[in-house]
Amino acid sequence: MKLIFDGECSFCNQLAHSLQNRSIQPIEIVSYHTLSEEELNKIHPQLTRDKCKGEVQIIQDGNRFPGFFGVRVLLWNVRLFRYFVWILYLPLFPFLGMFVMMILKKFKKSFV
């Protein structure tokens, strides 16, 4: 599993490394700022710098999961969270999750 995120946000860095330390399977954490457009394309054909800039990306078994959907996939791999992550699959939770991710993105600048 590969987590591609904005590595320039201190909040994002702390959260990503915390998830990595609690994960059951290894998670490769990569800042999209360190990758060229070609390198992103090699990881997954749909990846671009604009998509990575807009939201976190999870690559697992050749599939790309953006934003909330990526976080949902990622949490299956994290100790303790894996027992509660099924809640995120209930009806209407994706809308709530996407809204929360949008709010976090707006306030990301205050975390830097």
C-alpha cells in the first residue's frame, strides 16, 4: 500500500507517520512534491500532480483511492481503527466524509 500526500503540511506529516507506525501491513509514505509527473504516472496511470494536490491518494493492489475513499481503505490496515472502519461504509457516511475532507483541505494552510 502506498500513501501519496502533501508532505509539506506538518499536521499531514504527523498523521501519516502515526498511521504508518500503527499499520498492520507496511505503508509506503510518499510526498507528491518529491515526484515528477512521470514518476506519478508510473505509480498509477491516473495520478497527476493536480490530483495529488487536491487530495490524499492511496494506491493498493493497482487501484487508486482518492480522498475519503482512500482514508477508508487505509484505516482497514490500522490497528484498533480496523474494528470500527465499517461504519464509514454506512449510507450517507461518504458524503459526511467528503465534507470533512473538504474542510480539512480548506484549513490545511493553518496547519503548516
